[in-house]
Amino acid sequence: MTSPAVASAASTQADNSATRAAVVLLAIAGFFSGAALRICDGLLPRLAADFSVTPGVAGRVVLTFAIAYGISQLLFGPLGDRYGKARVMCASLFACAASSLACTLAPDFDALVRLRVLWGITAAGVIPLAIAWIGDAVHYEQRQATLARLLMGTLSGMTAGQLGGGLFADSALGWRGAFGTLSAGYVVVGTLLFVRLRHIPAAPPVRGGGRFGFAGQLAAVLAIPWARVVIACVFAEGVFLLGPLAFLPTYLHQRFGLALSTAAGMIAMYALGGLVYALVARHVVRRLGERRMVLAGGIVMGLGFLSFLVSPVAWIAAPTALAVGFGTYLLHNTLQTNATQMAPATRGTAMALFAFCFFNGQAIGVTLAGYAFDHGGPTPLLLVPALALPLLGACFSYALHRRARTPA
């Protein structure tokens, strides 16, 4: 006869195994979300040719998706808290399948742009709710490493989306084939996730609030002092990191005379740095701890931007971009992990607000960096993040220290 202790251990092991399997599927969902974000990058020349528009006009399919994706983050967080994160996430995946399939049938360019807005809205419910679900299901001590697996899926998808877009653009299938392939992928991963997650206990939904319930959930998150610290830091990260980062290929092109494709390829090493972090995250978290991780991340990013500014040769940009990518996720993944714990009762809303501030920080950062580059040249573009990012890492490290010393 099996003892209660043995039965409990077996049950815990089964639950852990089910959670690990679910995380793998969440990473695959992140892969398709990342691919959707970047699939049109390589398709722009084909879209321009097929619809007889300029590449700049064709770029509206990228811009409208990104705007809809960023704004809609605030919608899905409260929905996930109210109706269940797994349920809303799976519904978002199936909605992505429908909207991407609709894109394959677009009769003209204006219709495609409108359908990409719809796709961006539906895609906004995947990654933030996946992070929030991990926050519910995984103990805090293992959360950094688990979120790194989700990060690996998302970054791999972004890379595959850029490459796949170019491959489909050169093939007979074209953009319709690219969107149709993503639609099929959404259906498969949505079905597998639905089957897997329905057997894993979920966090209880947030009830009440009436017609103003969503606003109340957002206000409840913002009322928490630690939540305001985390959200302010990720907003600053968007402004001072992602804003200047967008202009690095142009900077390398102007300074060293590199082809834009070569310059973009060098800066693409940034994503590889994120993948390297994801592979070693478990060891880094164990050896450094959160405070030293964010401090090191800020310093590495600051030195990277300083290197971009003073380096006398072009080839150094590639390893520098890789280092900046690694440093980014030392900071960002720690911010993200803390965001999963800043409002446990409304975790979906908290993650949606986190993502919303990150995307809007990026938008403001791109605007400010573009103005600085146009009117001041590369020095303010690169020197400001070289100073601001180490300061951001130091401030969040100090905040973590203060929080650890504050009695619960």
C-alpha cells in the first residue's frame, strides 16, 4: 500500500512535469508571436511589388501591427485575471489564427493593413499572459530560468520571422504563404496548449468590479509602491535602450560606410546575446543573484553604447551588440520576474501594464533618439544611454536591496 507521503511526492512530481511541458508549449506560442512581430520585415519588397506601392507605404503593415499590439496589452491583462489566463491566452491564439488567415485573403493593400491591426490586437494576449501564467505556476526561485525559456522561444521566433519573411518573399508562395503558415502554427499550438492547460490547476479569477472592474484592477496594481518602481524602471529601459537601439544600423552605415544590410546584420547579434542569456540563465541567477545581475546588466549595456561611439573599426559592432543583448536580459528578465510578483492577485493585469509601459517607453525613446540623432549627431544618441543604463541598473539594484531589508 502506498504511503500518503509517497503519493504526495508522486503527485508533486507529476504536477511539475505537466508544468514543464506547458512551459515548452508556451515557448512555442512565444515563437509564433515573435515571428508575427517580424515576419513582414523581409516581406516589404514583395508587398510593395504586389500592391504597387513604395516600400515606405508597405511599412504600414509593420507599424499598424506594432501600435495595435502595444495598446492592446492593457485589454488582455484584466481579461486574463477575470476569466482565467489559460482560457484567454488560448482564445488569443485561435483569434491570431483567424486574423492571420484573413490576412492571406486580403484583396487589396488597405484591407491588409486593417487586418494587420486586428492581428496585432489578438496577438497582444499571448506573451504577457504566458508570463503571468508562469508567475502563477512556478515558484519564484525557479521563475527567472523558466521565463528565460519563454524568452528563448520569443527571440527564436523573431529571428525566424525575419529570415522566413525573406524566404517567402523570394518564393512563389509570397506573403500569403507566410501568413498562412503562421495561421496553421497558431492552430496547432493553441490546440495543444488548450489540452495541456485545462488539466493544470489555475489561479482563481478576480471577481467583481462591475463595468469599471478593469480600471479598478489597473488602479489596484498602481497603488502598490513596488509595482510603481518596477513599471517606472521598465519604462526607462524602453526609452534609453530600445529607442537608441533602433538607430544603430543607420549610425554604422553613416559612420563606416557599411551597406545597410551589413549594418543591420551586425546589430542583429543583439538577439543572439539574448539567446545566450537564455541558455545560461539558471547558472547566472544562482551565481550572481538579482541585485548583481541588474547592476552588471546596466554596466555592460552602458559600456556597449560607449564602445559604439568610440570604436575606430566597424567589425567591433557585432560582438558589442551581442554583449549589449546579454546585458539587456540580465536587467530585463529580472525586471520581468519581479513584475510577475508585484501584484499576485491581479498578475495578468500587472504583466499587461508592464508590457504596455515597456512598449510605450520604446515609442517615446525612438522619437527622442531620432530627434537627438537628427539635431545632435551620434554623440547624444549613444552617450545618453551609455550614462543612463548603468544608472538604471544601479537604481534598481538599490531598490531590490531596500526591498529585501524591508520587513514583510
